[in-house]
Amino acid sequence: MKLAEMLGYADIEQLNRIADQYQLQCNSHSKNELIQTILSAIQRKEAVKQQLASLTIAERRFMSSLLFDSQHAFSQEELIARVQQGRFDEAPTSHAGGANANRLPSAKSNNSKSRSRKATPAEPPGPRSTIIKFKQSGWLFNGFTGASRYLFHVPTDLRDRFRDEMAASFRNQLRYIDEPDGFRDEQQLLAEDVLTLLRYIQQYEPTITAEGYMYKRNIQQVLEAMHILEEPPARGAWRFGYGKRMKDYPNRMSFIYDYGYYQKLLLEDNGRLVLSPQGEIVLSDRTLPEPTQLYRFWLRLYKGAIPNILTLANWLHTLADRWVTTASLAEQLMPYIKPFYYDCAQDVMEKRILGMMMHLGLLRIGEHHEFGQVVRMTKIGHAVVAGVYVAEQDRIELGSPV
């Protein structure tokens, strides 16, 4: 539903709160005049820029999480969780959760609570205040009939405008180049190496340890058979959160193994790795997994460690349509990346997102003699990212608990 339609359904009290937010002068008793004045104010290009510029980084993270979401309606609990996800560089607040977190206060009660908290100005506002701010700005609306009254909606046209404006703001800070001196493109290679792993297991049925991973000699043989040679991880290194075998195998190989394990193509059976009947069929028919299957699996597998991975992939889809330097891209996107235990934001950006998107064939990584590393989405990468949506709660838990 577009902004004009949502304003038409809103009651006059909410319209007046939105008008007050923008300091508009109009007849507060005329719903038609309020709607026309609000529409005129919000739809001005400069107004959108000013509103975006006024947001804190935590508020921009929250907004960013809504811009690529195909979900049409959000519960209050979902919005609160997203606000909290975006506040990873803030101290937690005592009123961010608990019983009161399940109800938005009315404007009157919120004002009275604000007055009572003047004695402790250092305490940052809770996540409900962000939701109220977005409601009063005309960016979030409650439903208007039945059960939808308890859900929140983002006007579709306003969401598109904010996405375009944020993209333009990012682009102004990015360094684009014509062509790199050379680049890596791994399209189809990861899919082919799913069969490489299955073929090795079929041929050798390697013995596995009590913990379930292959011995070093077998790991090295698998790596040498694959298209991309990786170094095995150092034993005892802190590696978790990105899948079942992240701690035992290199990044790309662990992803391939986890895909085969989750799809039940391979089995850990009585101290050996063996193919399942389904794995035998896939191998004999040489059925390569589709790029969309691998990308969807990657999103679901990595989402526990990187909750906003879908948003970040979509920003790359939007911004890396030409060759762009990794340094300038990281400078803009790293503030939206929460560190994950042993991975700082830069590690998450370079290893878990850019590196894996290259392995998935979605991204090319090049080198420029003057500007260093550069990246660009592939044609299939644009099609895959634009065509796949994974819901917020849709994730795969294969890794060690953290």
C-alpha cells in the first residue's frame, strides 16, 4: 500500500502527530487538508534527504533492514528485535525488553514517561522510541482492519524512495573504476566441487574422527581435487558460527560439506563418510546445484552470525553494478556490520560476505594497480540476489552453539 492510501486510513490524531513532526501549518481538523499537506511535505526530494541525514547510525541500520524485505507486515516484537540488532555499538538499556517491550505507549503516556526520566538523561531511549519516531514521521503505519491493526506496514513508495536515496548517498562516497588489471570469477566452480566432494566420498569412504571430521590426509586430498585450493585451518583455531564443519575445514570446503550434509547427499555413518542413495543419484546424473539453491543455503547458514546478511547482499547488488574499490565499499557498509566473536567487521565483510559471494559466482574480485582490490557483481549474481528472499526467522543451525 502506498503512502497516500495509508494516510487515508489513518485517524486524524495520527495525522496531526505526523504534521507536528514536520512542523506543518494546516487545519488540524480537516483530514483532507492534513493528508494533502503531509504528502506534499514528505514527497519533496529535499525532505527525504533531510530526514535521512537526521537519523542516527542505529536508526539507519533499522531502516536499512526494512528496505529489501519482501515481508509486507511486521509485528511489534519483530520491529523491536530489529531495532536492537542495529544497536550493537550502544550499551543495552534497562527498558529495552521485559513486559513493557510488548506494548507501544500512547503519545500521552510516552510524554509522561519522558518527563519522569529527566533525572537520568544519560540513559539512551529504548527501541520502542525508535518505532514511535518512525510512526510519527509517517514511515510506519498500523494496519486498519481486524488482526492487521497489531501489525506495522511500510508504505511501498516511501520504502523505494528511501532505498534510492540511501543508495545515492552511498554512491557519492564510492570510488568506481573502468576495468581492473585482472580478476577472479568462480561461476559454476563451487557447484562442480559439490560433485568433487561426493565423488571423493564415493571412491574412498574416508574414515572420520570421533568428532566427525576427516583426517588431515583426506582433507588435503579433497582440497587438491577441487577447483580452488585452500589452506586447512590451524588446529584449535576459534572457528564457529558459520556451519557444522567451519572449525574443521577451510571456508569454501566447509560450506560445500555443510551443503551436502544438509541436503542429505552424504552421511556420517559408523566412523566413515558415505554417500546417501540421493547422493548416488546426484553424482551419477551429474546434477549441479542451482546458483539460487546455493545462495539461499548460504543466507540461511550464515544468518545466525550475520543477521542482516540479506540486506548486505542486496546493498552489494545495488552498489557494485560497476567495478568499485573494496576499500570505499567497506567504508560505507562496515558500520552496518556487527562483529561476530573472533571476526571483526572487516573480517565479516571480506571473508564471510565478499569472499563467499565470489565463491558462489555472484561477485568478481579484481586487482587494480592504483586502487588495490575491486569488486563487481556478475550478471548471474544480480539475477540471483534480486530473485531470492529469505525470511528473517528462516535460518539453518548446523554449527556449534555459541
